[in-house]
Amino acid sequence: MDMNAFYIGCEMTRIPELKGKPAAVAGDPKNRGGIILSPNYDARKFGVRTTMLIHEARKLCPEIIFVPPEHSFYSHMSGMVMDILARYAPVIQQNSIDEAWLDLTGCEKLFGKPVEIAEKIMNDIKNELDLWCSIGISENKFLSKMASDMKKPLGITELWESEIKSKLWPLKVREMYGVGKQSEKKLNNIGIYTIGDIARTDKRVLVREFGKYGEEIHMLANGHDPSPVDSESYAENKSISRSTTLGEDTTDIEYLKDILLELSEEVGLEARRQDYSGKTVSIVIKYSDFQTITRQKAMPQAYLTKEIYETGVKLLEDNWNRTRPIRLIGIGIGGTSEEKVQQISLFDLTEEKVDTRKEEKLEKTLDAIKERYGVGAVKRARLITTEKEHKS
Ligand SMILES: [Mg+2]
């Protein structure tokens, strides 16, 4: 599964005015030399492409709208996409912020044929997150990755080993997953231009020219990829985070703590809903001049609002120069804790564990109330009092 125009797609979900207009996420839009990171499909119609310079894009498409990147938001959305994938396959390997492999072995009885599962996934992502993706289906990771690139946007493509001669071999070497600009040049230099050329070249020639890499591309070009879908990397990359751009830039720590508490509550609620506990807490701060820092701290288990919040406040206090106004703040948990969510024996209750247990009970009760009556139904006292102060 590979997301289509992911960054700008995320932006279009929160800035609906961008829809139907050419737009792109671009690094430092105020700077003419800034670079296009993610153009939407309306901008691509004009020839705007990733890595183009801003002024080049503007020449092609004068009405294009630029949005500065906010990576914490994209990784938050990425987490939501991965959660949808996790409904359909027990084994998932996240390959980057916007793509992942799913091992559907044995999933057919539950959800149908691979094509049907792909349709369900695409629809869920579209309906629930308002984002687009493409999906490739095959018997190994390399071929499915190649297939996912063949129809964009919103394409589902099957590419089986029996079809590689007709579908894969005619492609230019540059389109092969794992072949960059440098390798393309070197391959072209010895007369290899298509993936088929790689497949048909004597393996010994490729090994002589490129060593181990030569052996690997020869194998892949022939449609073989023995590497398994490795779910460890999904667990390692998993994260839940929330961030918010403030109404106005602030240096008021009490106000920032309130915001952190609200965000921690959302993160904790989501973690407990998924039975997930992270092993780090991280915060992101964007200053008024757009400089952004992230800091993190390891924890045995991060899933309780109170602990996420307290760790976040500590990170904020330790890393923020109080004179610099903050524009955006976020908090999240990440990684996957080795420890399972606690099953404490009655004979094993240290004072600390009793506290954790109590807090967990309290938070689960709050979660239940929120599920039933809405997120605003119960609030921590800290938020009620300070909300009044801030209004006055
Ligand atoms: Mg991708």
C-alpha cells in the first residue's frame, strides 16, 4: 500500500479550500529556492513534480498554492493509516511514512480475495481519512511494491510472477525499486536500459560490475524476492501523536501545559483503545520563526494520560528557552513497549504499582464515559479552572 500525494493529501483534509486547486507542500514557501515536497494531482496536471524548485513550479502553474510542511501532522495521519491496515493483516511492515507491506497469507477466509481486501482497504482509507492510496498485489514484496506504482492515484494492480515479462521487463531501470540515479547511470553505461535487460544479463557480469548489489537486482528483476514481511519494523515505527497550532504564539507555560494535557488525554485515550503502549514519549515544538524541535524520553510503558503528560511537561521545561514564543506544540508516544499492559498479581503490589493501577482504573473509567457521552463529557480539573482564566 502506497499513499498518493501523501503530505498534500493530509493538508487537504484540514484545509478544504485546497481541494480542486493546484497546491503543494513545499519547504519554506517564502524562499524562492524552496523545494516542492508533495504536489497534489491538480498541480501535477501542470507538470509540477516533487523536488522541483518553488519558482519553477510557479512558472508552470502561477496559481499554485504552497503550504509549509508539518511532519508531526503527517506522521500522526500515517499512524491512522497503519491502524486501518492492521484491521486486515496481522503482519505489517511499514516501509516509510506513507507505505507498508501486508502479508495476507491466510487472510482470505476472513476478508476475501486479495483484490477484495485491497478494495476494502482503499475504501476505508478514503472514507475514514479522506486520503488516497494505491495498492499492488503479488507473491512477494518487490513485485507488490512495483505493482503499487503502476496505477496512480487510486489504483489496484496485480503483478504475478507469470506476468513479469509483459508488465515489468519493459520498464526503464530507473523505475525499478532500489535503483537510483547513480545506479541508472552505471547500468546505462554498460548498455542496460530496462528491467528486462537486467533480468537477461548474465548474473556474473552484474556481480563483476556491482558486487552484491548486482546479484540482488538480477534476482529482483527476475521476480524473486525471498525477504519476509517483517512486522518488527511496524511495531518499532508505531506511534500515536497529536499536535495543535495555537491561536496565537505564546510564552505562557501554564497555557502550554493545559494544551499538553488535552493532547496527552487524546493520545492516552487512543493508546488504551488500541491496547497499545509505547516506550518513548516525545514532544514537538515549533517556534514562531518556524524552527521546529522534537525531544523524547524513554519510558518502560507509555499509555496512561498522566504519565504521558508529566513526561511531556518535563521535556518542555528542560528543552524550551522560555523567551521564544511557541506556535505549535504536540506530544506523542512511539515504539512498542516490551512489557505487556499490566496484569498485576495481588501478591505483587508495590506502592508504585498500586498507584499505576489506580490511575489506570481512573483513566479507563474516564475513557468509557467519553466513548459514551463524547470527549467533552468529563474534564480534568486543571483544564476547567484554567479555561476560565484564559477566557477572562
Ligand atoms: Mg511512498
